[in-house]
Amino acid sequence: MSFKKNKKTYKNGLLEESLMLDVYLFVAPLGKPCMRSEKVMMEFVHNVDQKVSFQIIPMLNMQLVQDYLHSNDNQSYENYNALAEDMYHLILDYKAALFQCKRDGRTFLKLMQTELNQKGIVYSQSLGSEIARQAHLDLEMFEVDRRSQLAKDSFKADQQTALEMNVTSSPSAVIFDDQADECGILVENFSDDVLQQICQDTDCPLSSSISFTHPTISFPHVL
């Protein structure tokens, strides 16, 4: 899906000119900021009144690898190529998990990120297999799918989607009202503060499309 008109970009909390809701959250496969952004967006999806089509799309490019390599989150990698390869294989594992069920795929990603980001464990193929078991995946199917051409093609399609939506940084979100797909919002450096601004900013084309009947999330303006 590409932007056509009325695009607005929120960057560092500032509005820049740019409903079942279509929500795409673009994240690097490693890093605590991405885990936090996933939690914020999942809370939003579960609390908003509107139906939401939600996808977590992992990104991989040279800049993201360099950013993680030199970040405080990195406690394990010194070599760019080793990190890039592990990120790629992690994404393929996630795609294989998604082939079985979206919910199980997200469970797999959450469990994997906990091991890698919070416990400091280095990715390995055997770790992927263990996380698949914990996520109650069909292990035989997972082992076949994780290195399949289908998983690789799905990865390439995700990177193309990021390119078409002008997503270059992580975490970023793209939100569409499916009744007005010419209107899209790109949210760079996604966080709960920026999501609050989207919901309450009357200049935002989606603010009138988002409502909370019984909110449980800690966004002050919707309590």
C-alpha cells in the first residue's frame, strides 16, 4: 500500500505535513525500544473500539544493524556480519511462526525478544527451535518453513512494503483508515507519547476515527 495524499508524519512528537484501522508496526528484530513499541501498540489495538488489522513487520537494513551494533542494548555482538546474519535468521523464524497462526507468531516473537533483549542470550538455530516449542508451534512444520523460499520471499515482501511506505527508522508505525486509504499516517520513532498525540490532535485525519468505550490503557486523554 502506498501513500497518495493527505499524508502526515509524526516525528519526535511533532506533526509534520504529510475505519477498520490498518496498522503496520515496523521494528528491528533486536532492541528494547522495539519491544516497548510492540507493547504500546498491542494495548492500543486491544482497547480501541474499531476493528484493527495489525501486523508487526520486522525490518533489516545496514543502518539498523549498525545502530544495534553500537547501542547499549548490544551485549553480545562485535561483528557486523554475524549480527546481520542472526537478525536475518530470526526474522525468517518469525515468518515461519506466522505461517501457522498470527497469534502464535507474535507469541514466538515476544518470547524470542525476551531471551535476546532481556536475558542477553545470543540467537541460535537451537534457540529458535526451543522458542517454537514454548510457543506451541508444530515443530516439524516450523523446521521446514524457517529456511524455506516462502519465508525468504515473505521477508523480501516486507522490506518492499517498508520501502513503499517510506519507512526508514525503527520503531515506526503506519496507520490507515481502510475507508479512506488515500489518507495514511507515518509515525516515526513510535512511542506511547506520540500515539497519544495522534488520538487527541484534531488536525490528525484519524483522530475522529479512533474511540475508546472502556479503555484500560494509561493514556490520560482517553481515561
